[in-house]
Amino acid sequence: MAFRIIFLEEFGKAFVPKRVIPNLRKYLLKAGFNEVPYRFFGMLFYISVVITGLVFFFFVYPYITNLSLLVKFVYTFLFWAVGLLSFATLFILLTYFYLDLKIYQRTRRMEEQLPDFLQILAANLKGGMTFETALWSAIKPRFDVLGSEMAKASKKVMTGYEISKALSELTEKYDSLMLRRTVDLIISEVESGGNVSNLIDRLVANIKETKELKDEMSAAAVAYVIFISVIVIAISPLLFALSYHLLSLIVGFMGQLAVATQRVSNLPFSFSNVGMDPADFRTFSLVAIFVISLFSSLIVSIVEKGDVKGGVKYIPIYIFGSGALYFLFLKVLGMVFGGII
């Protein structure tokens, strides 16, 4: 137990450069992690070592057993260096993708809860509460994402922390330009002694108006989304399946012509078999459908949400949907073209 805990922590700290730690802390803070997960990084190192070892012993070592000792050592060293670095980089990129997606989802949930929270805060201020008390009283259980961070900021303020500093630290925990601008305006109004409740009412109105405009833009883009979806999920697999069967038909027809011309020796011309294999085209079709579906899902995300991260949920729908229809069309068209030759 002690071995596992100590070495996971130590390996995690050893492979994170010191100059990266401050920026890494800020990045993880936006994802909801208050501490750098060194143990997790150490675990990724061990997983990379295990996978590299398995690949080496099962796929590489059998091919170098008959080589000389020096050459075997060089090949082993190069593979372990490149393989370990490759798998570690892959896991780092997957972790970064997961954290980036988590930051996006966390920010979106916060921005959805922000107008309601500000409305309650403004109502508390209009009821005669001080800003510190109004901020604490505005925290409700339904504000799960925003409420926990607002509670920490409110506790800091009530224990003597400066309001501007507490709220500024709050904005560092979210990758949201909306929150930063809102907090900056509230801080400036609090420090100047103005009417904070009226300012918050105007901020809520502006946030809701912005949200309505975004929803209208998304609704206007529905036609483009439907058009792209139909082409990618239905029409593209149909055309690839049709092309596959037409190619099989041409290959079979040319093969029969080649056999017929070989039987007749006095013809001034001859036909040869087609060099293209329909199985290769089928593999190409699957790869093409995967690439088209992947990038089309990202395009749909940009058109509908204005952001690539918001469309990650579309990727499996497009990929598996287009792939399933491709095999279905292959089956159906196979029955249609089956009796021709």
C-alpha cells in the first residue's frame, strides 16, 4: 500500500515540469480540481510502461530474437523510448481532451444558472440586506455548480476578505467571459457605492437577451443541420454502397469478358481482369465514412452551438449511424444486384 501511494505521487511530480505547475493549477481549477492530481499522472506513467511492454513482447520481440545482441539492444532501446513517449503523449492528449470538455460543460452549466442567481441576489439587496448577507442568502441547493463556488467566496467575504478579491478569485475558476464582465461591473459598482441591485437587474436582462439571440441563431441553423445530417448519415453511405456493388458488377463483367476472349484466339483484341479489388474499395468506404462523419459532426456543432466542444455528443451519432446504414445498404443492394451476374 505504501509503495503504491509513495511512488504514484513521486512519479507524478517528477514528470510535471515545475514551470508548468502554476498554469496547470489554474487550468485544473477551471475543471473543478483544487489540487494537481499527481497520483493520477503517476498512474498514467505506469499504464504507459505496461502497454509498451506488452506491445514489445508480443509484437516486436519475436522479430528481433535472431539478431545480434548489440542490434537487439539498439532496437529495444529505440522502441521503448519512442513507444513509451508515444503512449504517454496519447494519454496526455486524451486527459487534456477530457478536461477541456469538462471545463466547457462546467462553464455552460454555470452560465445557465447565473441569471437566476443574480435575480435572487438583486431581490435580497432590494430587501435591505448588505451585499455580504445578500450574497450568502442567494445560494440555493439548485445552484450546484455555481453555488459551491459562491459559497466559498461568500465565506471569505464574511470572514474579512475583500469583496473584490473574493469575486475575482471566483472568476478564475471558470472559463467564462460573461462571468468576468459581470463580476467586474458588480465590483466597480460596490466600490463606488452605487445602486448594485439596479445594475444586477440590467445585467440579468442583458444576459437573457443574449441567450435569446443565441437560441434564435441556433433555430435559424436547423435547416443546415438537417441538410448536413441527411447527406452524411443517409446519402453518403448509400452512394458508397452503390459504388461498391457497381464496382463488383464491373469487375465480374470484365472477368467474364476476359475468359471469353481467351477462348476465342482469332479476335483482334483481348480483355484482362480489372486490377482493383472491391474489398479494398469497401475498406476505403469505411474510412471515408468515418472521416466524413467526424468532421461533419464538428461542422454541425459549430453551426448550431457556435463551438466545437458543444458537439462532441454528435460524433458517435454520426459515426455509428452512417456506419450502420452503410452495412444496411450493402445488404439491400446486394440482394438487388445479386442476380445480375
